Amino acid sequence: MTDEKHPLEEPPSYDDASAPLVPPAEKSNAGPQAPLRRGPGPPRPLDLPALNELRGKRVILASASPRRRQLLAQIGLTDLDIVPCTLPENQDKSLAPFEYVLLTAETKARNIYQSEIDNPAKGEPRLVLAADTVVSTHLGRSWRSRGMSATI
């Protein structure tokens, strides 16, 4: 007897979070599946006042990361303007990892906000979301440091 487990369905794709969900194909040994339900869609995820205030407003994601977009779609923010920041990430590498990512994300957000505040076609953004990621170890060094990629 083996303790091996197999999923019934493939995991969802992270490539396009806004794509409609497609029901799994019928299995050859299974009977017909129930028809898809029509009518109003499911309730909005995280029905929170702060998120409800942002829905329908101009929200900019200052990143081209499909994973970040997918994560935001999971909480209901699907209508995002994607405006990646093109500034070089040249913050002081001696900063603590938290300080480094905070400063980098803040710099990205300010840069995108300044470039989009007077956009006559789209108007001022309600929110600019920017982020940065580093990998930190017990040594306190990030993967961006020299020699760290060999350690990982």
C-alpha cells in the first residue's frame, strides 16, 4: 500500500488571473457533470470598505510581475493600470533587508505617482502599489549581495 496522493484537478494557472475559470473536462469514467450555474456571480472577495473604495477607481500597479497582479486579483482588484517603474534599483546595499525593500518600493511608488499625477487621459491615481523583494538569510545578507547567489 502506498501513501501517494494525486490531485483530482490541475492547479490553477498563475499566468492570467483575469481569465474566466473553465470547468474541468469530464472524466471518461465519471457521469455527466452538473450544468454551470447562471445568475449573479459569487460575492466579491474580501468585502472590506477599503477595497470597496478602490474598486472602480484608478489603481496603478508599479510592477510588471504577473504574480503580483494575480495576488491582487484574488482580493478583487482586477482593473489595474500596469505601469512598471524603470528606475534602476541602486539603493545602498548595506541597508537592512527591510529598509532596502521599503526604500526601493517607496522610490518606485513616488516615481510612478509623479509621472501619472497629471495624466490628462486617465486622471490622478487613487493608489499606486509598488513592491520589492529580497531573500534574506540568517547571515543577514540578501541575494543581491556579491556571492550570495552561490550560497543559495
